[in-house]
Amino acid sequence: MPSPVDVVEALLFASDAPLEAERIREVLDLSGVAEARELVAELRARYDETNQALSIAEVGGGYRMVTRPELSPWLVRLARARTRVRLSRASLEALAIVAYKQPVSRPEVDAIRGVNSEGVLESLMERRLVRIAGRKDAPGRPFLYETTREFLVAFGLRDLNDLPKVEGELIIPDLGGEATEASVEHGKPEAEQGSRPSGADVTAGG
């Protein structure tokens, strides 16, 4: 008969997304989420004591089975043999603005970057790194964007408080009456202006 810790280990191994303590409580029919967290802590201690290649990390509001950081050189070699989905510099710029200023409208992202970001935001939505959070109470009622749980998982963050701290403040220029979502703020779309150079070796979503 497997122990509760063994069951938690199997759940983490089988789950393709971070597993919340509440979900563990539900599956094991535990008395509360505190008991679920204790089982995860016990499993984590077991891995640490035996110096396993795996460990348990808390990301995206749940728990996930991950490899230890010291094994990364070999994992990088493996990744080189696979097709990777890379984020362009333009995508990283827009994603950083959304992450730090969310919820934020497309005209606001445009104003900070200095180019039209419609295509970039659509690409980030296709990769499920950002999503529409509603509409801004401003002329044209443009969409508001925010990051997703997949964003937290892709960058190994427990929550937005784990974002790296930056000096100063990201200022959104005064738009003087926000334009509609369909308009092009800077004349030509970014693709026609000449996209900023790609070169960010960031793999998102595996």
C-alpha cells in the first residue's frame, strides 16, 4: 500500500502543470491544505536527504517536480538538440512591460516601446504568456493585458512578487486621450518599421 507521500510524488510526476495544495488535499481526501503542504515538505526533504536529481519547487501557485540547478549544463546540451521556441527582443520588451505594469493597455505598451505592439502582444497571447484582463475605462476602451500562470511557470516564479527588482520606475508617457485598440499609434506596424533585432536566448514554454 503506497504511503500518502508516495501518492503526492506520483501526482507531481504525472501533472503537466503546477499542482495546488488544495488539489492534493482533494485527491487524497485530507483534512486540510496544511496537511497537503506537510506531505509536500516531507517529499522535498526526502529528495534533499538522498541528493536526488529532482527536487520540488513552488511555482505558479502550486508545486512542481523539477531538476536540480546543478544539472543544468547537461540539460542545456539536451535542449540544443531540440527545436526551441524563442522570444524575440521585441516580445521580451512587451512581456516585461506587461509583467511590471499589469494590467496595461496596448497603447500604453506602444508608448513605452515607441513602436506598435499589436503583433507582439498577439504572439504572446498565442504562447499563452499574456491574456486579456478586461477593458480600460478610457476613450476607445482598449483591451488590458496581464500575464498568465503559464508565464510564471515558464520563468520559474511562484508569483509576481518573485519578479526581479528593478531600479527606478517604469513610466508610461501621457497619452492625452487613449486611442482605440484598432488604431496604429505610430504610423506603420512594427513589422514595417523594422523590428528590433532578435537575439534573446530565452525559451518559453519548453
